[in-house]
Amino acid sequence: MTRIIAGFAGSLGLSVPKSGTRPTSDRVREAIFSALESRDAIAGSVVFDLYAGSGALGLEAASRGASEVVLVERAKAAADVCRRNADAVLRAAGRSARLRVRVVVRPVASFLETSAPGVDLAFIDPPYDLGEPELGRDLELLAPLLTDRAVVVVERSSRSPEPAWPAGIAPQRRRDYGETTLWWASAAQPETPSQPE
């Protein structure tokens, strides 16, 4: 069973869509969030969970201190599961929490085209059969929305090539977990022109 691992909603069970998604394993989520917490990348962050499926990645971030989470899923059945899971996490947060969770039922590219900058953390966990051109377009659309401190985590099959990183996103490292590969990246810092002496 998929569950929230830690934070105020720790051990809360999450529903998963009956078909069409591939939930991130607890082991991989634990690795992701351990790395994010060591970077202090979660507390107060604005999070996009793209190709959300059950919403487990974004909702884990919510449970650990993110201030705003947007779960983007084009499949209505999966988006309905995201809504139920988000409601359960918000109930666990209680009334005093300053947490905002939205579920958006749209294709990822369409959502990103109309989004405002300010994203601190982005999870991109598309179906393994999503083509590299589509993933590249998503990354291009995401790049101008990232804050200076932003972290991007892309989950792919270990047989998939490295994503085509656009200007604005700097690849950091790759980690393999069996059939799953995590590609870590950050917002690329613009180069400052050198001053003539």
C-alpha cells in the first residue's frame, strides 16, 4: 500500500488509481525526500507534482512542510484519486496549517504554458512510455518558472536516456534504483558577464 512516509500525515494510507499509473515505490520516495531534506528544499516551498498519478510525491512534500502543492494529472480517474488523497492530507494538517493543495486536470504542457513563476520543487514522473520530445518540452516550459533555489527531480525507466535539459535547468546527478532512475537538476544560475579590468 502507498502511504505518506513522514511529517504530519506520516503513515497515512493513499489511494492509487486502478490502472494507467506506476506509483513511486516507498524506497525511492524515501531516497528522494531524504536528499531534499538534507538540502532544506521542502519547508515553505511551492511544489509542482507533474503527472501526479496518486499525488504521493507532492503530498509527501506537503506533509513535510511545503506551503503550496499543485498536483497535475490529465486523466480524470487519477485526478479524482489525487483529490481524495489531498483531502485526507489536508484533514491530517488540521485547521491551523497554512497549506494549499490544488489538483489540476490538464495535460502537463498546457498547465505549464499558463503557470506563473515561483516553483521551488518540481517532480516529473511521467509514464515510462512518454516520448523524449514530450519530456523535453515539459522541461523547457518548466525552466522559466523555477526560482533560483529550485530543485527538479525526474523519474524515468533505467532504460531511458538522460533528459534533454534546456537552458535554465542544470543537471546535477543520476541515481538508479532497480528499474527506476532519478535525474536530479537545479535551476541554472545565469552567467554574469565578466567585467573588463
